[in-house]
Amino acid sequence: MLRTLSAPMQGGICAIQEDILRGRNVEHEGRPFSSTENLEATMRKGAWFNLFCLDICMAGKSGMEFAWELRSWDERAGVFFITTAATHI
């Protein structure tokens, strides 16, 4: 089963991700997070995900910073980025 994570929930990203995976008949479980700090706390308690949707410009630690740390924990986890920041388009 694919365990997905979306942080944050801007612009209905969770719903879009859900539609794509359901349309491809991919068994999955998704969870939204509002910040990398909340995500890190959950992962320290043993939660595991294999696909991460991260906003490049999040409050606190950015999605890019978190992705670098994530790679040190699990280099096989999939990561894709979203952003509304014009500087990254």
C-alpha cells in the first residue's frame, strides 16, 4: 500500500492526489500535515510514508530543507514539490 503525505493542504492538493491515485487503482492511505514540524513529530513516533508532497515555501522549515533531511532517513522515499511562490516557477 502506498502511504502518502501532503503538506500543506493548499489548493486542494490532497484531493487532486487522491483523484489521481484512485483513478489509477492504486491502494493508498493519505494524510495531510500543516507543517514540517508536525510531520517530523509524527515520524519520530514511528509513522512511515513513501510519497511526500511538500510545499517549497512552508512556514518554519521549508519543504526543500525537509526533503534534504528526509533523504538522510530514507533515500527511497518519493518527493514532489508544489508552490505558489513566483520565485520558484
